[in-house]
Amino acid sequence: MGGMLVKSVETFSFHLDGDSSVDAIQLASTIKSFAELTKAISNTEDPEAFLKLNITTFKNGSFEVIFQTVCEIAETIMSDHEKFATLIASAVIGAFKIKKFLKNETPKNVTTEGENIKIERNDGSFIYAPKASGTILSNVHIDNMVVNIVAASNESNGGNGFSIGSHNDTVKCSAEDVQKMNTLFEHTSVESLKIHTQTMDAYLEIKKAVYVGKSKWTFVFKNISIDATIEDEEWLTKVQDGDIRIDIPKHLHAKLQIDLETDKDDRRTITPPKYKILKVYNFIDSNDIPADSQTTLF
């Protein structure tokens, strides 16, 4: 199957409200933070993906920088692998959406729904964002990059606000928003986390297979889309060497591990569940899945 890489490109813009000029030092700091943020989010999705962030142009009006996200990722059986750069750009925008929505609050709950996460506040209001955006809640480095950009915008234009957008999505942060977005979340320390682990026999419909490295595969499990690493190295090597052929649609019969992080009192989920396939048993057709395979999760 080889090591072919697929290139994808997406653009997004950072627009400062106010004057059409900006301090050069502040601009350099902002660009550096955007580069680090974009690469950090990409790394959480696929550590082996190659990402480069270019600046394509500056626009007059107030002040706007157009970024170009260029990604190279291992080819898979996905029909939309060329959308990886779009996923990363959307996740960058989503991180600012989450920051704006929560301000300095800790979310009441975070749940996964398909390719998105649902983030709920204590007052019952909620938003949806790409799953990759949720790392801002658990990764202090990503949160810090967002805060650095917010702080730099505040100094660059006197706190007049900014917006970040692509052709898919936009988030606009007002002067009032900026004042409540420039501090880190209270990240839960390792000592206060509880990790719940469940292991089970599972039947997973294959949606994306990876033929290079140990990037996550995508499956449908109990009618939701999940991303899982495959720890069964013997089986994975046979797939990537071409000794085992992946046919769609097929299900894997496998031993699945699910890790769920909650706070110490089990009152809220800290991050979306993490999935690992510990052992692959065989392929199976959907008609052959046992009727009593509906395990209750946690």
C-alpha cells in the first residue's frame, strides 16, 4: 500500500477590528501563536501528519491576515482524506468559539455527538464544536496559545475585538468577549482526575483505515462515529503490508477499550472518551453480528 501522502489545503483569516495597522512585534507574536496552535491541534488528530502554516496576504480595512493551512497525511480508504486541512482550520476556529462561549467558566458537561462535541454551561446553554476543538479544555498548551492570541489582539487594537473565519465558519469576538477570554481555564490536574476503563467485545463498522503509521482509524460504534488507535500491531502490520485486505462495508470483531475521564466526584466528563482496539479477531458481515451484542457503556 506504500507510504503515499495526500495533500490538502485550507485558508482561514484573522481580522482585527479597528485601525488598518498593527505593531510589528505584536503581529510576529500573534503569527507564532497561530502556527503553534494549528500544529498542536493537528498533532492531536494525527501525530504523523505534516502541517505547514503560510501567510498568503494581508488585507486593508482594519487589519486582516490570511493564513493557509497545508497538510500532508497518509492516504487512507477515506473518500474525503483531502479535507484534513479543513478539519484543522475548523478546529482552530472552534477553539475560539469554545473560549468565547465558556469565558472563564468550567463546562458543566462535554459529550461527543458524531464528529462534534456538545459543550454545556451551568446555566443549561450549550454549543457544538468540532471534536478536535475540545483539546482546549484538556491541553493547557493549546489553551495558552489561544489566550496569547487574545491578549495580543487586545494590545494591538486597544481591545476592539477580532474575528477568525473560513468559508465554512466564523467566530466574532467583541471587545466585551475579549476581556473574558484572556485567562486560562482551570485545567483539571492529574491528581483530581478519575479514569474509568471498560473493555468489551465489540463490532465496529470500518469507515476509515490507515495504511501508514499508527494514526487513528474511524469506525461506527453503537451508531456514533469514533476514532480509535489499533494496538494489535501484528494485525495492523499485515494490513499495512497488504497481507490483509480491507473491504467496505465490513465490521471488525475486536476487543475494544474505552477510557473516560471524569472529575474526582464523577459529576462531569473532562474530555471525550478515548478508544483503543487491543485485539482484532476477524471481519464480520453486519448480518452476522449477534443480536445480544448491545453492551451498556459505563
